[in-house]
Amino acid sequence: MIPNLFEIFATPYLLKMPLMWLAVMMPAMVLFTPSQHLVTGRYILLKKWTMKQFTKQIMNPLPTQGHKWTVFFMTLMMTLTSMNMISLLPHTFTPTAQLALTMALAFPLWMATVIIGVLKKTTRSLAHFLPEGSPTILIPALVVVETISLLIRPLALGVRLAANLTAGHLLLQLMALAIIHLPTPMWPATVAVATTLMLLTILEVAVALIQAYVFVLLLSLYLQENI
């Protein structure tokens, strides 16, 4: 029987109850904020340094009125990073590979940036639909194209995150199945595939970090356009 590779992305159930909520809450359980009575260790210092560098990269291009989003962007970045990294552990679930979760994050956040632009800079927001100096004959087509490009943003934002994680996990599973099904005498091929699997795992760790950063970065760019 040929195994279904996409079974690893199916929502697990326990006592007929979906465990999606537990997977989403897991980062909050892992990345706790220590009290002042705890000794600051290397892990806490590394987390603070990472947050500081992330804040500089994301918030510096934004104007002053956009800095109120700093805490939210930091929280979103750490949550997505944690869910992506936890999903690389054996016998775990990948919540960010589910379009239901990524689209539930992408669409409301994108809509919030659009609403802010409409409320604060209505004329400028509407001007995006028709670039200055456009030929009269192309005005209807340009309006349609700009509208489609605006509406496709949340779809691209959510699909990008889910698709990259799905592709990486499928590749890891294929390499793992190749190691299991290789005959024992073919140890050179097994060693080569195992080495490739280790390198792909390192690559997948980088993808998990980069995709969380890209998700938040694109949101900050959408916000920058509307404030």
C-alpha cells in the first residue's frame, strides 16, 4: 500500500476533539516571560537580542505612528516562529501548514491595514487604483488590475506560508521513507540519503525562521503604505 504523504498535515484528533487549538497555544506555553525573580540565562538573553534586532529591521522603515504595532508584530513573529519550529519535532503537528490557520491570520491583518489607510488617508488610498498620468483608454483596465492585485495580497500572504512549510515537510518525509525502504546491503546509498536528510532538516529550520519573518515583513510593508 502506498502511504498518503499528506496525512502528516491532517488535523490530529484526541477523543474525537481536534488538537489544533493545543498546537496554536503551544508557543505561549514554551516562550514564557520570566519574572524579575528568575535569573536571566543565555536563552532569555538570546531571545531579547533576537527581538531587539527584529524590531529594528521591521519598525525602522515605518513612520512614528506605526510604532504602536511593535508589540503586536513581535508577538506574531515569535508565535509563527515557535509553531514552525515545533512542527519539525517528531510526532508533532504543523498548524501553520493549514490554510485555515494561515488565511485566518492573513486576511484580518491585511484588512486592518486597508481600513487604516481608508480612514486616515482616503484620497491617497483611492489613488493607488489609478496611477498618475495613466492614458484615458487604459483607466478601466488599470483599475481592475490594481483591484485584483490588492485583493490577492492576503491570499498570497497565507498561501506562501503554508505552501513553503508543506513542501519542506513533504521533502523530509520522502527522504525518510527512502532511508526506511532502502535494502540493508546498500549502505552507501543509505548514508548519502541520511546526510541529505540532515542537510534538508537544517534548511527546513532556516525556512521556518525566514517564512515567519517574511510574513510579518509583508504586513509591515502593507501597513507602511497606509499610514
